Amino acid sequence: MSELTSRAEKLDAVDQLAAKRGEFVLDDVVYLDGNSLGALPAAVPGRVEDVVRRQWGELRIRSWDESGWWTAPERIGDRIAPLVGAAAGQIVVGDSTSVNVFKALVAAVRMAGEGRDEVLVDATTFPTDGYIAESAARLTGRTLRPVTPAEVPSALNDRTAAVLLNHVDYRTGRLHDLPALTSAIRGAGAVSVWDLCHSAGALPVGLDEHGVDLAVGCTYKYLNGGPGSPAYLYVRHGLQDRFDSPLPGWNSHAEPFGMRASYEPGSGALRGRVGTPDILSMLALEAALEVWDGVSVEAVRAKSLALTDFFLECVAEYVPEGRVESLTPLAHAERGSQIALRCDDAGDVMRRLIARGVVGDFRAPDVLRFGFTPLYVGFTDVERAARVLAEVLG
Ligand SMILES: *Cc1c(COP(=O)(O)O)cnc(C)c1O
């Protein structure tokens, strides 16, 4: 047994989150793709069965009230809130991240006011945010300017309406400085919009603490909500009265069952609602979130950094120097919960890794992406992944 194997076993033995693994449905594959689709929490199938058979099958229409369907978007938003450092009443669940980016960005531009005619967008963003930002800018008559997060402070001025940024870069795993950037955006009088897809459930976000204005995120990555599970929208308390949604559906009306001809927004986070929520996915997500009971995000972050450090150490030990190059920053303050390794034959390497039971993903043209989900990935998994990677690269 190598020194790294025995160290992995010792690390697993003292891991405070190790017991959480039993709350997931897993096999003997090393699953390092939870940053794309989180694993299935064991509580979900039974809950979905109950929602379908009893709540829908037997109670039918009564479930909107008796099974809490109508209030699910806010209730589940409040369950996500502590995971992203938000007090209750500021998050609503529903629609996809893409749709929420649209709502948030248009609302941000409207809040910023007429005089501000420029929108800044993360030039390295996950593509959907960039496409939607382009359309949102066009619809609101603003100019869109792509800049890297590092360029944001110098690009801000009194013409900036809103800034849309990714907290963690989906490709490289780089963590951006949310507190400093949010404060710079606020200082310039602009509205901040953060996309938390690759940070929520992996590291502390501190939305309230850092004064973030608006935020969105998906729930099927580190939050394990299931394929296509609904996303969420955060609107800071102080801005809720000014949140003017570009998609004012009847679900966000002050009196949804008044069936009135004219729109009047309700108050609070529910202003982010649009139409009838997708209850099946939403209640699967609610069951999935139970794995977070008793878990501190700080403990998750500590383990995540230990896992990624250990992975880099194993890769350095097993893989010949120069065969792969890490795109993920070494500094903890700049690292999310994934490691991205560059190599020319990445597509082929990932296919062979998956065939050997180590699942990560490939991002064209040359990136191997490995996501580390502290609730169900352990140190022996990490050692095995690096060892198999070295064999495949060999
Ligand atoms: C995964 C991801 C999305 C996904 O958007 P959907 O509308 O759920 O498809 C958006 N933004 C970022 C940064 C992501 O990582």
C-alpha cells in the first residue's frame, strides 16, 4: 500500500462528513461530476412516490393547500437561504437559472434607472448567462460590455447599470472575490447580480453579509435536486419593493386569485415568481435538501479544500510531470470545489476514465473537469481517481 493510500484511509476515518455518504444512492464508481448533476439522495424516491400517489393521486386539487404546494417556492427558498448566507424571505425557487438570470438582470437595469446605459457581463461566463445578458441589454436599450471579473473595478463608472458575474468559473474552477467585487459595484451605484451555480452547496457565499443585490443559482449541481430541478432567485430585502419583474405572471400578483385584469406585484421574494410551479421537481428538491440538516457550509468548505488539495498532491505524485496542467488556482481563496486539468487528448482521456469507473467530465477542447462534492466524495475516492488517471494517461 502506498503512502497516499494509507493517508487517504486515515483522512476518511476522521472525516466528520463521512456519514453523509450513506444518505445518497451510490455505487462503486468514483463520481466526480456532482458539479454537473449531483447524486441522488436516498430520501427522494420515496418522497416523489408520495407526492405522486397520495398528494396528486388521492388529494388532487386539495394538495395546493393541504400539501403545501402553493407556498413551496418560498418555503424551499427559505431552506436554501442558510446555505448561501441569506436570511429568510429573500429567495424564491422556480424556473431555470437561465430564466432567473433574465428576470434578475432586467430588474437590475430597471432599478438602476434611466441614466445608466451600460451592463457589464463576465466575459468568461457560462454561455447561457452571456446569451441572456445580450438579449436583456438589447430589450432594455443598454450596451453590453463583456469584461473579466478582474477588470470589473476599472470598468465601473456612473454609466454602469448592472454587473452579472459567476461566483465560480465553471470551466477553470476559479473562485472570484464576491465581497470585494460586490462592494466595488455598490460603490459605483450599480446593481450586482451573481450566478451561484458552482458555489452554492460547495462553499460559503454570504449573500447578506456582503450586500449582494440579486443572485441566481441552480439546484441540480451541489444541491443534488435532480435533473432539471428548479433554480432560485435571491432579491435582497431592501430591494424587493423596487424589483420590477420582466415576467410578471399571475403567481407573483398581490392577489393571484383575484383574477384581475391589471397587474399589481405582491410583496417580498414571491415577486420573483412567474407561473404555476413545477411541483414534482420542486418537491423532489425539497426532499433532496434534507441531506443538509445538521451540516455546516464551513465544514463542507474545509473538506472541499482538503479534497482538492489531496487530489492535486496525488496527481503530482502519480502523473508524469508536464502531462497535465491545472487550470485551477492553487490559492484557496481563488479555488471553488473542482479541479480542471488541461491536456490535448482530454476527450479521449475522459472516455477512458469513465470506462474505468472514474466519472468526471470533458469541456471542449482540452479540459478534464473533476468536481468534489464533500457530502459523498471521500479521500480514498480521490486517491483512486488520481491513480486511474495516471494509468490512463500513461
Ligand atoms: C449550470 C449553469 C447554468 C445552467 O443554467 P440552466 O438554465 O439551468 O440550464 C447557468 N449558469 C451557470 C454559471 C452554470 O454553471
